[in-house]
Amino acid sequence: MGKRELETCFSPLLFDPELHADSIVVIIDILRATSSICTAFENGVLSMIPVAGVEEAKEYKKRGFLVAAERDGIILDFADLGNSPFNFSRENVEGKTVVYSTTNGTGIIKMASSAAATVIGSFLNISALAEWIISQDNNVMLFCAGWKNRFNLEDTICEGALAERLLDSPLYSTICDSTLAALDLWTLAKADLRGFIDKVAHRNRLKKNGLDDCIDFCLTSDFTRKIPFIKNGILRGDIFNS
């Protein structure tokens, strides 16, 4: 087999599941869904059920499930938890199943679930994720959650950081302009990542609502070696043990 192909998708509107059925798809939504998922599994959550719609999340709540749900960053009135990584403490989630619904991230998890493997990526698990991907034999699609089907900077920068690690391996190559753009943005941002993130739109949405206390944490590399993955519609905690 030749070199594995590395591609990047900036918006759910651009994603075609059929084209990536044999690929590893990495879901990236660092502010805050994929950072929260990685944190939850590091803190011992048993599983997470991603749901795209609010009504479906409400039905799970009526059935007695622990529900984390937000829209536009704000916790919904029926939910037990919001979407900050700090909500997913060991005290709150260890040994439990959490139903999870967010503005952007959970919808694309379901969209990509027919891929050869669909995994959750963030800065928090970037080294373990890169190592695992390199150990496989699949093409890779880095899938950005964006913001309501639009491009965003923060997910693109994380994609660039992961792409850099993969392309350092002789196993990968890319002719994808989106991947090259993500790499260029990462090169521009990495010397002062926090300063770069301060200007992105969603960081300012979070600040406006007093929800920006987790920014530094979401930009922390290698908080965990967990690699959450989707199987039969449910997120599990470590693809190494799947």
C-alpha cells in the first residue's frame, strides 16, 4: 500500500460519509465538546450517548439518564450538566452513562459514525491519538465541528497540530488544500496559542456568557491518553481496548 492520505474537512456541509467509509475520522470540537468528552473518559465515565436534538435529550432525561446538554454554550434548563470540561469531574461522572447534546459536536459524531473508525480528538489527547492513528493502516479525515456549519479557527488550529504530527511520519501525505491551510494556521498560532485563541469568535461567545474559564485547559496537550470512539451509537472510552 502507498502512503496514507490525510484530508481535512472544515464544515459538516462539506462532509460526505460515503467517501470516507474506509477512513479514520477524527472529530475535533475543542471549545468545548471534544475536550469535555476526553475529560469525561479520563475521569471514569462509563459511556456517553451523543444525541443531536434537544427533544431526544429530554426523552433520555425522562427515562432517568444523566444529561449534559447546551445550546450556544448555555446549559439547557432540563440538563444536569453543561458543556464545560470542568462539569465532567470524577465526582460527577465516574462509573456513569451520560447523554450528551451540544450545538455542534454531537451532530457530526453521528454523521461520521459509519467510518472505519470514528474517534474524538482534542489537544488533551493529541499525542496518544497521533500514535494510535500511525499504528493503523487507514486514510484519515480530520473533521472540524465548526460553528453552525461554518468554518472556525480553533478547531482548524487543532487539526493543523495533529496533521503536523501525522505528516512527520513517512506513512502519510496530503494533497488536500484544507489540510495545508490548517498546517499554515497552526504554524502561525503555535508560538502564542493562547493569544491566538483570544481573538476567535467562539472564545468571545464564551466570554460574553461567563463560560471562558476552561480555555487554558482546552489548550493543554496530553491531559489524557484516552481515545474515545463511537461504536453502535455509543461513545466508549479507549479504542486501544476495543
